[in-house]
Amino acid sequence: MASNTLVSRRATAKPRPGRRRSGREPDLGRQRTLISPAQLGRPRGKAVYWIVFALVVAGFTLVFLGPLYWMVTGGLKTTQEVVQSPPTAFPTSIHTENYSQAWNVMDLSRLLFNTLYYAFGALAFQLVLDVAAAYSLSKLRPVFGKVILGMMLATLMIPATVLVVPQYLTVLDVPIFQRNLLNSPWAIWLPSVTNAFNIFLLKRFFDSIPRELLDAAAIDGASPLRTLRSVVLPISRPILGVVSIFAVVGVWKDFLWPMLTLPDPNKQTLNVGIYSLASGVPENVLIAALTIASVPTLLIFLIFQRNIMSGLTAGGLKG
Amino acid sequence: MSAPTLSTPGKASPPSRGHHRPAAPGSPREEFTRALRRNISAHGFLIGAVLCFSFFSWYPMVREFVLAFQKTEDGRTTWAGWSNLSYVFNDPAFWQAWRNTLLFTALALLLGFAVPFVVAVVLNEFRHAQGYLRLLVYLPVMLPPVASVLLFKYFYDPGYGLFNRLLEVLHLPAQQWLQDPDISMLSVVIASTWMNMGGATLIYLAALQGIPGELYEAAELDGAGLLRKIWHVTIPQTRLILSLLLLMQIIATMQVFTEPFLLTNGAGPEGSTTTVVYLIYQYAFNFNNYGSAAALGLVLLVVLAGFSAVYVRLSRSSED
């Protein structure tokens, strides 16, 4: 255990397979942490490790998967069984019709479609406008670029909730254009572009692209747009992935803003629609609806978990 | 000259001053056209985002200040001076909302700041299943808030809720989780911590993995035990991240809205979960009193500005 760099971690992990108990222990040669390997190697250390480990795994599974399990199975129970005390661990009889009822009664297909429409529209706007802005600020460096960047970053200092009221009033009557964006998807899409954090992330990534690469493209006669498309974007896939996921998830999780700007029941998002219908449907149907609403983001998460988690930590500190 | 990127023909090369011949390659005039062209295309890339910021971020920022000093009566908007602010300060709900918000922040920090750190320190020791545990912790963050909050509403139900069932098993008295004004805020905080702790935990984990192992070895050679290693190595090594997250959580929790709004319809029993942002919401959207809402927003802004400033300074120093 001489050094603890990432490189040596990889290197030492391999040549000592003899100490591994099974293939499930990939990290014996990992970077050392709080507790020394020697301490862990002793019988007592091992016992304590496995006890704590088992407790934590069991506890975490219960705390974080338990509610989800309750939700999925709750949607399969009868109304009486859901509100029964003590609760049952397994549904006594399976009622999949709750799910189809939730789908039909709460018009989940419409809510789902709306949410997808808003989320991916916002994603498109953010990808086009924020990427272009970050590229310009990072590589084209226009006059006043620093001022503009500063003013964008300054918006991070203003608590989002403070701006809700003036933003809402702006949406009611957009200055110059004299448009009312209430109940229009633009009320979600356009404000979503004002994500200074995304611009900051993108710009920081673009800053790391070597100047020579872009100069070479310019010497070949590529226009800035062409350079962006053929040189910058292909290298930037990881950061684009992170920004995209956060853009979609951001709209998916938002509550106050869509509640204010999309009051029409036909235009609502999943969050707002389910909330406003919650008191009018039986518990088991509502729980089934919650399950359905959770599936898309959970799927996104399971598929892209690596990108999401690395984006979270690499992208700085936005929780 | 505000524009370092624009070359300045006059100053750069005196000989060409006053001449109007066609620009030779590399001449100031050509350079000027090139810079101009570059600037036009650069601003072309910027314009979309700048327009969005102008309409939906910068203009509302200005408007927030204007609104706070205006009032609208019978469709006529007039300057109101400090009357909005004095109205807000004289509203008994204002002080209650601040008490509640500070209580929420304190509880949320106690739980939401300490728990993820402890969890991260423990997870970092595990040689197995770390990926699985990380996945679990972050799972609630991905749920739509309406799903997690309504789930907790069921768990908190005094009749059939799981929490009272748990207390029953432990032979503890049942609680009116959301109906009792003394613990309603705690209930909101528990739900909120479950929903949001994943992000902080993963950030701590990443920070912990950056601690050089030699430091622990050195501490052991000095005879340090587990707690002293945490105190003298783990915490100092992660101090920057810890303080950044602390500030971020203060800023985020003081703006809490969705959780109390969904769990206790905002106000809660005897107004015990009315937060500052919920009061802004009430002023604006229940009473149509935008002036007072903006004035209260300004108060919140001023309170949070201090935290934001420290945050920005710290995160700058982390960049270096």
C-alpha cells in the first residue's frame, strides 16, 4: 500500500487475486480509508465489519426501498386493505385494475404526455440556446462576454423562490411582445433556458477543450457553427449528457412553477395533476397513480445512473 | 476601452491613420473587420440565451424591487413607499413564518446535514455493495415530489400509517404526526430529508474518496483512534465541501415550499408549517397582494444574500 493514487489503485487491484474470497470483492487493493486494512483483517475487525455491513444494507433497503415496495403493492390492494391497520405485507388479492383505473380516471396518459412534452421541449431549448451561449462565451469571446457571463451567474445568487412572483407576472404579460404565456408550454420552456448553472458547467467544459483543435478547424475554413457541430459537440458528450438529464429531471420534479403557469387541467404536469385530483379518488387508485408517475424518472435513473452520479459530483455542488 | 477583443485601428499602428486604401492582409482595418465579424457571430450564438435571461430572469429581478414599492388598487398601480414592507413586518404571520422557517432549517440541518455525512463516512468504509447502497440513497431524489410526499402522508396517517404502527411495535405512544402543531414541522423535515439526502451523500462520498490514505496511516502511527482520525483527518480534509454544502442547504431549506405545501396544505395545524415562501405564495396568489409578496421576497433575499456571498467566495477558492 505504498501510494494511493488512482493509478496504483487499479494496478494493485489485479495482481493479488489470491486474497479474494470471490469475484464480488473487487476492491481489496482499493485506496485505504478511515479503517486500516490490518484492522479489518483481524477476526474481530472482520466480524464487526460484516455485522455493520449487514445492518446497513438491511436498514438502507428497508428505508429506501420499503416505501417504494409499499407504493407498488399498495396500488394492488383493495381500498379497505390499504387503510387497514396493521398493514399487510403482501396484498391478499391482486387488483391490477387499480392501475388501469388510475390511468383512465386521472387521465394519466395526458398528464404523462404533457410532462414529457414540457421536459423534452425544455431540454431542446436548453441544449440549443445554452450550449450556443456557453460556446460563444468560452471560445468566441465576444465584447461584453465577461459582463454577460457575470450577469448570468449573478442570477444564481438570487433565491429562485423570490423571483417566482415577478416571473409569474412577466409570463402573464411578456413585455414588448404583449403576450400572455399562461397555459402555454413556452411558460416552461423559455424560463428553463435561464439556467445559469448549466451554462457555467458547459462553459467550464468548453474551456478545457484545447485552443489548437478549434484553430485547426478554423484554418480548414470551418465556420464557428461548423466547428461547434463537428469538433466541440462530439468531444462534449459527457457534459451534454449530464446537462440533459438534469434538464429533464428538473422539469419532471418541478411543482410550484407548473402549478402557477399551467392551471388548465388539460395542460397540467404529472405532479400538479395528481396533486389536484388526489382528494377525489380512492387511496389505492391514487397510490397506483403515484407508482405510474414514478416509473419514468426511476427508469431514467437506472439507465443513466453512472452519468447522473458522476455528473452530480463532477459538476460541482448542485444537489 | 471596454473591448479588449476589438482591435483599435488608430492606436495600433499610426502609419495607417487617415489612409483609405483597401486593407492589406494583417492591416488594422482587416483586423477590425475580422473582429467585427467574429463578434457578430459570437453575439449571434449568445442572443437566444440573453433574450431568455432578459425576459425571465433579469427583468423579473428588477421587477421584484419595483413591485415591493408599488401597490395596485382598483387596477391602478401607484408608488407605495415603504408601506408594503411595514405591512409585512406588522403581519403576525410574518414572524411565525420566520420562526417556522428557522425551525425547519435548524431541524433540516441537524438531520439533512449530519445524516448524509455519517452515511457517507460509513459507506466509504464498505468494500462491498457500495454501488447498490449509493443507488438506494439517491433513489428518492429521482422520484417526482408528489409521489414521495403523498407516500409520506400515508405513512404519517394517525389511523393506519406505518409510523404509528412502528411506534406501536416499539410500545411507544402513537403520534398525530401532521396534525400536532408541536411535531408537524419535524414530520415535514423527516420526509424532506428522505427525499433529498441522496445528493449530499454522494458529494460527501466523492470528497471522502479524495482524502489521501497516507494521512490516515500517519494518524495511526501517532496512535490516533477512530474518532480522532475522523476529527483530525476526515473532517479537516472535507471542510471545504462540508461548508459549501452547509451553506447550500441553508439557502435551499430556507426556501422550502413543496414539502409543507403538499404534506400539510402549506399552513399546517395552527400555522405551524407556514414557511416564508408559503407566506409569499399566500400574499401573491391567495390575497392578490403582489406588493407585499415582493416585499417579503426582498426580506428573504436580503437574509439569504449573506449566505450566498459566502458561498460564492468559498466556491471561488475551491476552484483555485
